[in-house]
Amino acid sequence: MGLIGEVLMLPFAPVRGSAWAIRHVLREAERIYYDPATVRAELARLEEQLEAGEITAEEFDQREDELLDRLETAMRSGDNTGNGT
């Protein structure tokens, strides 16, 4: 893009910068969400909640299934960073 194009696009610079930041924040949030270590920690906390009577067995089963699905997705994608092994 030439000089004139850059000058014409200058008013959109904040929007382009914001879009870049949003993409990076979303990418990091997804990395954390699917991190096997994070999912395993949530599974451990879920079990603690069940044992303490904070949630019912039905709630435990539902949330456990969701967490195991996340873990499976993470393992399939090959994102094994931070798995603690």
C-alpha cells in the first residue's frame, strides 16, 4: 500500500490495533481454557466440591463430562503443554 493508502487508512489504526489485541487475548484465553493442567485442576476442585456436599452427584456428572470433553479436545489438538507429566 502506498503513502496515500496509508494516510487514508490512518483513521482506522486504533480499530486495527484493537482487533489485533482482541485476537491475542482470545488466543491466550483458549490456550488456558484447553490447557490439560487447568482442566485437571478443575476436575480435582470439582471432586472436592462433591465430597464437601457443595454440589450434587448429577451436577458433578454433568460438569465432569464437560471437563473431560475439554481435556479430550486439548489432547486431540496436540496441545500438551503444561500437563505436568
